[in-house]
Amino acid sequence: MTSLEITILLHCHTRNDEIPYRDLPAVKQVVQALLVDELIKADGDRCGFCCTEKGKAHVRQLCNVPLPVSQWVDVAGNQIK
């Protein structure tokens, strides 16, 4: 996912207002893709869109991705401790 896709998905998951910059072509394209993938849906009670159960599960999945760790290696590829 791109950072814009993640931003919009998180917005729909956590906010109760309209998606910022919703009239920009890139935002419209991402919203359409998230709708097609059934990660968000139109929500008449709120100001536009909300996460589907699939979208909520994907947010949980993203939140559970561990942070990367770095390590030092020598020119032979051996880890330096």
C-alpha cells in the first residue's frame, strides 16, 4: 500500500469527518480503489466513508507489522555484535 492509501484507510477507520483533499484526482483514485477492494464503504450516517470489517482487519494487520531492525555487518556479511 502507498502512504496515501494507508492515510485514507486510517482516516476512514478513526475519523468521523470528510476525507481531506477529497476532490484531488489522486485521492479520488485511492478512494475508488479502496471501495473496489472492499476496505471502505459509503456511510450515509457519517461524512462519506467508513471501514468495512475487511478494512478494520487490514488496519489491525498493519498495526501488527513489527518494526525493522538494523544490524552491522562486515564486508564478508558477518554480523558484528
